[in-house]
Amino acid sequence: MSKPIYDRLAKMSKRKLDGLEYDHHQHLNRFSNAKEGKVNEVQSLDKRLEKLSSKASKELESSIPRALGTAMEMRHVKADLLIAKSVLSVLRSNQFYHRLMVMLIQDVKAGVEYDPSRVDNMASSEFSELVEGSILSTNLDGILGDLRSELDGHLGGGEQ
């Protein structure tokens, strides 16, 4: 088993620690900025999906083929949304890693005594939320939900 990262950091010179901290800080800033952009994209796709759902519901009253076309567009937007959420999970985990490394390096430089449970406790809750969010974002069930049932009802009932 490899040495805990804190032990490896504790053996580095202050100069190397400063360089490493700078590098992790740069990566942290990049991932933070990328995450913010991806959050905006997810929100935009969510709004677009809501609008399409509303549009499809209205179209059901006048034209089932148009409603089906809008439902297909919804599937495309939902796929884009799932991809964006997956990327967001990766960005968040990278952001967390670099934030953790900056904190550990700063602790080593400040002479803080290392408590392994501190990192274990922080990592377990943070990563469990990331994994849970990632799993939930890939759930494809109910992509069209009530709209699909309503369309099936119209098609099955002989209305066209």
C-alpha cells in the first residue's frame, strides 16, 4: 500500500510545497470556472426541457404529429442534459481533489498535525454525494412521463 499523501507532502521542501500548492491552485481555479459554466449549461437545458414539455402538451390538443416531433426534440435535449450532468460530476470531483490538495499542503506548511480521519471523513461524504448525483442524473426512466401516456391514449383511442 502506498504512503498517505500527507506523509509524502511532509517530506517535501518548502519550495516544492509552494510550487505544488501553486499548481493545485491553478487547477482548482480552472475546474471551478469550468464547473460554473457547466452549471449554467445544465440550468439552460433544464429550462429548455420545461418549455418543450409545455409546448408538447399544448400541441397534443391540435396535432399529434407535432407533439411527437417535440417529444423527439425533448429526448435530444434530455440526452444533452445527461451528458452535461455527467461532465459536471467529473468537474466537481476534480475541483474537490484540488481543493483538498491545497488544504493539505497549507496544513503541512503551517505545521498542522495530520489526523487521517479528517481526510477520510471529508472525502467519504463529499464523494458519496457526487456518486449519488451522478447515478441519479443518468436515470433515463420517465423521460416523457405523462406526455407519453397521453400520446399513447390518443393513438390507442383512434384519435389522429
